[in-house]
Amino acid sequence: MTNPTPTLRPCCGMTDVHTHVVPERFPAYVGKHLDARWPSTAPAHACHQHVMLAGSVYRTVSHQCWSSSVRLSDMDTTGVTRQVLSPMPELLSYWLAPEDGVAMCRFLNETIAGMVSAQPQRFVGLGAVPLQDVDAAIRELEIAVREFKLAGVEIGGNVEGTVIGDAKFSRFFAAAEQLGASIFVHPLRPSGADRLIGPAALEQVLAFPGETGLAAASLITGGTFAAHPGLRIAFSHGGGSFQALLPRLQHGWETFPVLKDKIALEPRAAARRFYYDSLVYDRATLAHLLHSFGDTQLMVGTDYPFLIMDKRPGDTLAALGLSPEVEARLHSGNAERWLGLA
Amino acid sequence: MTNPTPTLRPCCGMTDVHTHVVPERFPAYVGKHLDARWPSTAPAHACHQHVMLAGSVYRTVSHQCWSSSVRLSDMDTTGVTRQVLSPMPELLSYWLAPEDGVAMCRFLNETIAGMVSAQPQRFVGLGAVPLQDVDAAIRELEIAVREFKLAGVEIGGNVEGTVIGDAKFSRFFAAAEQLGASIFVHPLRPSGADRLIGPAALEQVLAFPGETGLAAASLITGGTFAAHPGLRIAFSHGGGSFQALLPRLQHGWETFPVLKDKIALEPRAAARRFYYDSLVYDRATLAHLLHSFGDTQLMVGTDYPFLIMDKRPGDTLAALGLSPEVEARLHSGNAERWLGLA
């Protein structure tokens, strides 16, 4: 951070599962599609650059996005021992032609793998896969895990409007289960964006949580999670609206015969096998998540280094007054299990 | 109910703000639009009939929907002293041509007013307005309140895809504020329906909450609630996902200068001036709503007489172990304030 606020709890060994990377430079576009939404960078003020997409500034980001030394310094300030690195979600590029998507994901995965291999004690990497082509996504997942040694990948809650619980993605989740790859679900191009009144920033503030909630529910109602019980999958922003949907889904499942017939897993039980980050900015909401999902499923997440980030990730957790054992789980133990490091 | 389950708390004077009415018969369509989605009824099994829309069965409903004597008997079983009657949401008919919408709303309002005037101690009425034409909606609201003596109206969270916080509806909310009309927001044709995998029942189970959450947020972010501070507005299903959106909206408002500049009301404070029903089917979630919104803003709601209804509305509240004073507020005091009966 430019002006880091010293946290009340200096170094407590947290693993921050929700941090984003933007490469310092992108390769030039060498594909064949005239209007491809391929990113590039342009100079901005000191230590910053613009991410350019389709000819305009998508977001202006700082060197925190690509500089490992800056990140490590920030981590020392906030008590984060280990960051899980994932691409800025817009870079997942599901709207590119499959061959361009492969090229972008390969580049992102190589970039993140490079950061991890230079600091293997401090960084864990999640890559990207071109889910607009499920076969290509499976191939890239294998390369990401086997060659690049990434822990897994970040995916959107939907791919060009198709929610991840759709049967077309089953083979991808089967591959993730088999490879032991960790999956981190982050909202992107959310439904509900047409219900917002106000500045563009409301998309991430108000529409992201609903997108994540519906994505999580779809893995239960569509049967994916029942078919792949070994899948280690985590949802960002505390699962978004999923905590609010869950009691109603549970009641519906108990009440509507058609839902009980078609949905193999009890929703409440399935929800306690997903993982979630803690990024809800509110003590009472975090306590409610712990009650709803269990203290074995929550992990620290901050959205570092973006404006919306939680700058004092340990404080909301500390305010809950948990036992040292439970706090240690939330700080790092659950993340290690999700990441397959335990 | 066909087989009422006796509640643990027999008669405790509850006002149930979320109950629906379907008229026993609809007038024949006399408009000029060939494919108007105008409802009719067709016989079903004993005490039931089909609501027909566009040539097929929309829903099969029982005489609980139109028979006051059946309703009163059920109310005595569940400890509900007073029901707030509102149309089955699909009947709001925003997709009809405005003149047909006026005719449908007038018919619904007359039907509900008739039920209320025969049992003024047991029923309070909410009508419908044709929000597809804001001028017509304002005229019908005046007639509903002044001539039909209804307490207010039920509205959707959106009208043909336009969320209620859009500036085009400001004049309607100004009229509601001036008339002292209570507004009950119920989801209808929700966003996110394209993210569901599974039976059609999932629309009401999973997509309704997000629609309501975004509708509530839009009244804050769009400025409607700041402009009409006297508006008495309630959200169904405990506000849906709004409780999950609120801490993130509050954090965004505190963090993004553009949001603080454009949004006049602090989201957390505004949320504590909306009303909500208690229909969340879960003790811990209800406790979280009480914490988030305050014990002056929650009211009993059941979705009587539909399949998804809460058959034991007093039990979840009783399990919270609240003081008699707070419980009385939740049972009826808050509803009386919202309805302007206090």
C-alpha cells in the first residue's frame, strides 16, 4: 500500500488466499482476430500503469500488482506470511477466441509461476484456464499443475453467461479433482448488473456477491459437487450472497419433492464442504459465516492490492474472540488444506 | 393448510405481512391485444383450481387463496391474528398493455378490498398498480388508498427489467410517501434466472433473494430513499440477499470517493429504516437480520398459502429467546408502524 496502516496484530502467520496479479507487460497480440480484447499496458504516474483493453483504460494499477518485493514488504506490514496469487479476474479472457485464450492463460500462468518459484515460501500460485473451450481448459490445467507447479486455478462464476454448475463444465471439474487442483471462484461479468443504479463501481460492490452465490448453488443443484466429492473449491468474498441463499435452498429442498428428487446432496451439508474467504468487512457477518459454513472452511482473503481491499485482514478475525486453535485454522490451517499443502 | 401442524405457541397475536391472494374467478378479457397474458381459472381437484396463463397452467392453488373463512381458520391454528393480503406476484401483470394493466389492478384491488371490508379486524389489504405506466400507477395508488381503503400496494423488485430504484419511478414513490401508502416489495421475473441449473422451482428459491437485494440497494444508490425519507417500504424474504450485500456496500461507500459523492445516505443507516419480513426459515439467519437491520424493522411473514410457506411462523422467532417487549414488536408492533395502523 502507498500508506500502509500498521495493523494491531503485527505478524501472525496468515495465508491470504485472495490476492491478484497483473503482469508488468503483456506480449503483443499475434492472433488473427481483428477486434480481440487483448490487454496491453500504458505508462501512468510513478509506480503505476494503465491496463488498456479495447482502446481504453480498464484500470490503473500499481507495482504492487507485479513486483514481488513490494508485495513482500506489504505482507510484512499486515502479518501475511503467504499470499495466494491469482490473475486480476478480467484477464481470464473467456471472451477471446479459444486459441487466443490459450495464449493468454499460458502467459499468465508462466508469469505467476515465475513469481512463485522465486519465493516459494511466500507465494502460492493459481493460474487461469480458457474455459470457453473445455478441452483446452483441461489441457492448460494439466500444464499449470504439472509443469508450472501451480496449486490450481482461478475461474469465473460463469463463462460467457453459462454458470459453472452447467453440465458442460463437468469434465473440467473431474480433471481438477483428479489432479488435486485447488479452484478459486471469483465473480466476473455478473448477472444483476442490469439492476444497478449509480457509478460503475457498483458492479463489483453489489453484483459480484449475487454472481458468486448463484455459482456456488449451481454446483449443488446441478450435481457437479456430488459427482466430484474430492473437489477442493473456494468462493471469494465469503461466498457472496450464498449464505443468504442457503437457508432458503435448504427449506426448498426439504419442501419441494422435485428438488429433493433432483438434488443429491443436502444443501446445508454440501455448503460445509466448500471453502470461502473471509472478505466481508464486517464482524457480525463473519461470525454468521462461521456459523453457517463451519470454522474449518473459512480462510483469510483481502483482494490485495485493489482499492476495495481489506487493509487489516487480521483485525476483523481478532474481534471475534476465537480460541487460538480456531484462529490458527482461519489464519492458515484451512488454506493449507484447501491448497493441498497440509 | 390441508393438514395443519399445530404450532408450539398457539395464539400470540401475530400480524403476518406476507400472504397472497388469488381471486376465485377473473373477469373475461375484453381488451384489444390478441396475445395478452390475462389470467383465467380452470377446475382442478376438490377445493383447488388452476391459474391459467397463456394457455397453460401457471400454478394450481387451493381455496386458501380466495376463501376468507378458510384463511381465518388457518390463522387461528397458527396464532396469526391479522393477515396482510397481497396479490400472487405474477398477477401484478407489468407485461400487459397499460390499459389492460389498469383493468387487472382495479379488479385485484376491488377483490382484496372486499375481503378486508368483510373482516376489518383480521385483514389488511395491499393492492397492485400498473407500474408499466407510472402516471397510471399513481392514479391507481390514489384510488387504492382513498376509495378502496387499502394500506398500500405490493410491487415487484423490477418492472419489465427496470429496477425500482430507477429515476423513472421516483414520482410513484413520491406519491406513496405523500399518501402514506405502505409498499411491499416482492421479487418477480428475477435477474440471475439464467444462472440456475435444475428444476423451475429454483427460480423462486434461488433467484428471488438476489432480485430483492438489488432492488433494496437501488433505492439507496439511486437516491430514491434519500429523496423520500417518509416512505414506508418493506422487503420480502428478509430482504433476500440484501443482508449479504450491505457490509460490502457500506465498505465500498466508505472506500470509493465516487460512491460517497453520489450516494447521499450511509447504506448501513438507510438499511435500518427499511422494513423486512422474517421469512428466512433459519434461526441464526433471523438473528443476523435482527443485528443488521434492528429489532424495530422486522415483521412476521409466511408466504401463506403457497407450498414454500413457513407453517410455524412463531417458532423461529420464539427460538431466539427475545424479551417479551422485542417479541411483541416483531409479532405485530413493527407491522402496525409499517402499515400506518399504530
